[in-house]
Amino acid sequence: MSTLAPTQIKHPTTTLEQRACCSDNSVVPRLLAISFSYPPKQEPRAIQVSRLLKHLNASTVLICEGDGAEDSQSVGLGDMESFLDRTLRVPLTTSPGRQLLNRFSSRVYLPVWSRTPDHLGPWKKPVLETIDRFMRTQQHRPDVLVTFAFPLIDNIIGLELKRRYNLPWLAHFSDPWVDSPFRTDDRLTKALNTRLEQNVVERADRLVFTSQETADLVMQKYESGLRSKVRIVPHAYESHLFRSVPNDNGDRLIIRYLGDLYLSRTPKPLFQALQILSSREPELLNRFRFEIVGDIHELDLRRMGLAQVPDGVIAIRPRVSYRESLSLMMSAAGLIVIDFPVPENT
């Protein structure tokens, strides 16, 4: 595939009446945002995207997954929509046959299936139909298209929208794609994903990453002309949400991990370290309690070493709301990050 020259994001020619304006009559861009994850979903991606859109000076139409049955207020997330012009929620519907294959492929590796790029392929068609109908009936022409991946289906939808409407396109990456250390694709699946990633990198007008390290990892295989599209927007937080709360450590210092565990993102190294510490300095270990807060999915924690850790040292707690997770962070004596693959034989 030929390499596209770097481009500048420009607004299509429109009249001032056709574009949204600020209170001071200055023109703001019309933004079409695609994000599968958005509140009331409470996974980190949903929170991150809502925060970014909230602080953008834009007139935004958001396409996200859902049916609108539950609102953000009801799950304690506060207002996540009043700053948007429109929110169009498109449900993900999957046939029984596909659901069965997805469950099977989650246990037994199947090349290509649900891995090019992910298992959310059925969401693409209804999203494209929703956007086409909205643009046609509302005579809406966005100035900029923004897609938020992960999940990667968002950027695949962006590819098709770029082809259909030739909109200036900003593709946001939160994690690496083919370079992700969590992917264990076979050669065919990797080749297909490499081609898809290349299409996104070449066709998008801007590529946004959350860190320079991620950008360097992903873009090292592309020529410098494409790397010039990259911009870095680090993760941020809203300080007013982090309120002082009483320390709940009691007679032990509480060290917490907050987040889901799955596949090779496991606490196995933590268990191994605690086993060593319990044999060498058991009195020191008695001063701490380690809490894992979140879903563990199908991980067998006992097989990973939990059974060898002394009783009372580790507590497993279910997933909590976003606001409660912030409170648990603030009241802990320390926090743990688990974010790298653990080899099977480690």
C-alpha cells in the first residue's frame, strides 16, 4: 500500500450558520466521536473518554454502545452527557451462533476469529447505519471525526467513515495494537492485524497516544512522514474527585490493587513475593494486608499461589463503582500496579 503524505486537519467549507458557536460567537468545530465505551459503563476507558470530551471546546455528537436503560447519575458518575450535543447509543447485538463461537474462542485459540481486530465486529454495521441516517436526516456534516480505541473496532469504523465521507480523522490509541505484549496471535492473525493497523495509521490525519513510549513502540515500524502525525495527550485526572477520607488501615497497613485481572495480567508475582517474605520475615508480613479489588474472571488464584500465602494477608473484593474506587485509593497506605504479561512458567 502506498504511503500517504502527512496531512493537516482542516475544516470543510461551511457557513457560520451551519457550524456551532460558543457564547462569545466564536466558531467551534463539529465533532463526531466514536467510542464503544462510555458511561454508564464504568471501565477505565469509558471514564477516560467522557473526561476528554467534557473538556473539549467542541460541538460533539457521540456514538457509543448501549440502549440508554441506565444513566450515569444512577451509578454515581455524575453528569456525563449535558456537554454533548447528541448521544446516539447503538446496542451490540450478537447472534446465538456467534456468541457460542466467542465463548469457545475465549477458551480454545481460534486463528482470526474475534481477533481481527476484536470480538466486537457486529457493532460496526449498525453504527455505520446510525451515522448515515443521522447525517442524512439532520443534514449534519462533522468537521472532525474522532475514534477512541480500545476497543479496536472503533478505529475500524473510523476507516470506513473516512472512506465514505473523507472527514478529517483523529485516531486515538490508548494501548498498542499489534505491538501489545498481551497479544499472542498466530502468524496469519498478526499479518491481518498489521495490515489493519497500517491502514489506520496511513489514512488517519492525526494519531493520538497517551505516552511517548507507546507512540515510539507503535510507530517505530513506520516511516518518519507518518510519525509526524503523532500527538501525545497523557492521561489526566480531576482533582476535585479525590477528597480526603479517613485512613482505614486499622492495625495493618492496607496495600490495594484496583482493577480487573485476566489472561496474563495476574497477581502471580505478588503471591510469589509474599510467599518468600512469609518464610523469611513473617513478623514483617503481619503488619500488612493486601487487597485485590475487581473481577478476577476465570483466573485460578489458588493455583497461582494464593493458597500458599498465610491467612489474613490477602483479601479478594468484588468490583466497586468508580467513585468508590477513588475513595479506596485515598484511604489505602499504598497502591499496586499489575500491568504486564506473566509467562505461564513464571
